[in-house]
Amino acid sequence: MNPIKFVSDLGFKSNHAYIGGFASIVIALFAWLVSRGKKSDDKAQSDRWGIFIGHWAPTFFAIGLALKQEEK
């Protein structure tokens, strides 16, 4: 079972994964900016949430590269 081929067969393209990567960067930045305006006791949790979302970007980009290879 090849998960990348399976996802490709479902109709997902590399561009979809790249968009997801860039969207996660924007969402992480937004979460971090919002955390700056909160009370100090809430900032740590908000910062962790922003970092968590930010870690999605490399995963989406890696999947995008794999899907690009599958598209060839």
C-alpha cells in the first residue's frame, strides 16, 4: 500500500499540499499575533498552539513533493 498513490488517486494534487503548507504558516502567524494580546497566563498556551500549527507546514510541503513525484 502506497499512501501517496492512494491520496493521488483520490484527486489530491501537489498544489493542494503546497497551499496547505502556506496556509498553516499564515494560521501559525495569526495565532502567535493573537497570543500577544492575551493576558500573560494565556500566552504560553497560545504560543504552543501557534508552534503546533507551524509544524504542519513542513509536513504539507513534504507531501506536496511526494505528490509531485507521483504526478510525473
